Amino acid sequence: MSNNRQRADTVFVGGKVFTATGPAPVDAAVAIGGGRILAVADDATVRSLADADTEVVDLAGGLLVPGFQDAHVHPAVAGVQMLSCDLGEERSIEGYLAVVAAYAEEHPEAAWIRGGGWSMDVFPGGTPTRALLDAVVPDRPVMLTNRDGHGAWVNTRALALSGVDRTTPDPVDGRIERDADGTPAGTLQEGAMDLVARHVPIATPEEAHAGLLAAQEHLFSLGVTSWQDAMIGAFPGNPDNYGVYLRAAREGSLRARVVGALWWDRERGLEQIPELEERRRTGRVGRFNATSIKIMQDGIAENFTAGLLEPYLDGCGCATANSGLSFIEPDLLTEAVSRLDRSGFQVHFHALGDRAVREVLDALAAARAANGPNDNRHHLAHLQIVHPDDIGRFASLGAAANIQALWAAHEPQMDELTIPFLGPERAALQYPFGDLQRAGARLVAGSDWSVSSPNPLWGIHVAVNRAVPDEAPGSGTFEPLAPFFPEQALTLSQALTAYTAGSAWVNHLDEVTGTVEAGKCADLVVLDRDPFAHPSEEIADTRVLRTYLDGELVFAATD
């Protein structure tokens, strides 16, 4: 099965191989050389390609898999957060405040305390207050985005410096949480974040570059070799990560294969398309290709901004007047998607509520009717609530379902801030991975890091078990419940394929990566065990031992 008799640089023996071309691991050894896979064959054939200089990697009963590919992630933003006031490892109010206080003490020169990573479910009603931050940092402004990026926690000083007070109106695309007298309480939702964020000093070019490279190393440690950055552009509190990627790509420090999804400015219209086309033209450098467009059509369910077909419920179970937001008016969305599709862009949608999903699918149907079928490979991310009538449309329109599987589980944010306000019937429509798979949709997978953990094996664990791994953040903060609508579970093979061959397809990398086949790039991951040979409840225990990119070792576990 070798594609030539080239000498192997490395051979992998003593385990099994999940090629992502079939439903189960195969008994095989693998030889790589010159950055490519030379052979996937029996042990003797593979060893015949080795000589005295060939490295022999004994899998020791483990599993060799294609490099994971994250189809929806924000490393440039996550890396900056890692190097700033990072709350991502804490899960209590006391823990958050201790991190903020320590960071402020360690950085007396910082004019603003900036960072993020807090979780809504830690706070009553999901809304932290300025008074909490004032108690630990009263003299400097603080702005901390939450883990999903749809809200921010600020102190009194930050509000004062930004001129935000009880007379400040809510923006059309956001909400200021308020005390009874109208005074801002300390949480800003969606577009209201901009009221303060526009005053926050952004990361310097050096900080942003260091953040991207730190994020890359972290992703390598988890076996991620390629990704799609779902937000390329300038954002409040962050520098334009387009330039950050171009710098890293030009100098060769960006080693992963990256597709960039250029941000569609929802405050503008079709006039921005020529600018995006120019960014695409100049944004193909080294291993970075800015060939996708990111359209955020709605918000999130936890703060009632996800776009729903029927209104949210209140705490008593009665319908409210709020059905969430559509950030882009449907007629404009339809015209924009048709224009972008005609221009050859892939469109990467944030569509979380059932109305947003339908609006996006309608726009894709109109684009196909206007332009005909093509190979742009559009995809919808998040898909928290999908109406049953829309499940089959993914396959018929050729739209991929980009799943963030780690969210499809009972945990405090789901059980306390989401299900009560959806009601049981609509809650049962959440994260319908199984239905999408059975209806022929192409599944691709991502993490949405820094919103949630970038560990693919944790996401795969939840896709299969519909329950949070014991190690995942928040898993120990409540009494675990039954699996979350287990009829929507995927098999281990389906979930692994989504995170490898599936995401390679959506990134237009499937001809060179995503499977373990002779001739493809040697982007490979060594796992410490074969999860197919263990109970599904133990998938998250699997560890990455080695990560290879083009046959080069880019991560090796030290213990």
C-alpha cells in the first residue's frame, strides 16, 4: 500500500490506526517520510521502508489518528486571554475575584484590567455585578468578557470612564443589565459591550502575536493541527487579528494550517463586499488562507438573544414578548449570501436558535437558486435548536453542520439558564446531532475556544455520551443528571470523523489531510489508548502523546 519505496523518516507500529475512511480502527502500521504518509500497511511492509536512521514509534496498544481539525475556534483571541487576566480555570465567584485581585497586584502598570473567561452559571441570573469587582479593584477600570464572548463584566470605574450611566439607552443589538433605579449593574450583553470596550486599550501587536503562538502550542498539545478561525477582523478590546495571522504566516511561526473567516460587519451592508474580496486576495499567505466569511445571525440562549421561532418563557413558564435577535435582517442576509456565494466565498454562520437556523438555510436556498450548486462548502455553527422541519435541508442544500459537541450536556448553564426559558418541548430540540447525521448532513466539529475547552477528546466524549467528562470545567459543581437527549448521540467513529475528515472537508483541506492514507500529509496524532477498546464513558480519559505536522513532531507529552 505504499506510494513509493522512499525511506521512512518515522514508522508507527504496535497499535491500531483510525484512518477516518471507515467506521473502525484497522490493524496496520504507518510509515511517513518527506512530510507525507508513505504506507498504511502490515508491519512487515512498513518496516521494510525503515533503515538505521528511521525513528520507530511503538504505539504500545494506542491509536494513531489523523490530526484533529477545529472548524470553529478563536485562537488569536484565546491566546491573548491566556496571557492576560484569565478566569478560565476558575468556577466560583471567590475564585474569579482572587484571580482579578492577584492580576491587578502583579500588574500595577496596567491602566485597565482586561481579560475574561467567566461563566454565566456561576452568578445568580447569569449577571455579575460591578460591586463585586469594585471590592477588589476600586481604583482602575476592569472589563472581563465571559467565556462565550457575548457579555462583559465591568466595574464602576470602567462604566464611569466610558460615560455609561442610568441615562444611557440600550443599543439595538444589546442590553445593559440594570439595578432597579436604572443604574448599570455591571453586566453588558452583546452590542452593549462596545459602550465600554471602545475605551479599552487593545493588545499591542507583540502581545497579540505572542498570544497566537501560545494558543498554537496549546492546540498542538491537544492534537489539533488545523483550524478555522471563526472571527478574523478588529473587535472591541482586540487588535485586528488579520494582521496578526499575516505576520505569523510570513515569518513561518504559524505552522498549523488555518482558514480565516473574515468578519461580516453587521452594522454595514453590501458595500463591504469589495473590501472583503480585497482581504481575501491579500490574505493568502503561507499556511493562512482568508477564504471564508463569518456571519453572526443571532446571539445565545442564555441571555435571550438567540433568534427563536417562538418567544422565550419567563421564570413562571409564560411566554414573553422576546424572541431573540436577528442581527442581519433576513432580506439583506439573503442578498448578501447570494453575492458572497457568487464571489466564491465560503460562508460560516453563527446560527444558534431555530429562527436563525431557518433564516440562514433560506438564504442558502436562495443563493443556490440564483447561482447554482458549487463547492463553496458553507456551514452553520452551534445549531443549539433546530426545528425538525429544517433537519433535512442541510443535506439537500449541501450545508455542513458545524457542531460544538461539548455543549450538548446537562450542566448548570444549560439546566439553570436555558431549559427553564425554552420549555420542555423546545428544549428537546437541542443539539440534534443524531438526527442531522441520519438525515445525511455532513458533520464537522469545533470547540469555539475560548468559549469552551479546545480539547477534541472532551468534545468527542460528549458527542458520544451526551454527558460532561468528569474533568471538564464545571463537571463537579452540580449533581450529574441523565444523558442529555441520548437519542441524539453519535458513535465514536462518527464523532472522530467529524473532527478529522469532516473538518478537513469544510476547510478545503480534504485532498491533503483529514485521513490516514498514503500520499497525504503526515498530520498525525498518537493517542495513549484505543478508545474503541474501552467503555464510552472513558473516552475523555484518552490522552495525546504526540502530535505530528507534515511528519515533524510538534508536541510530545512529558509524563
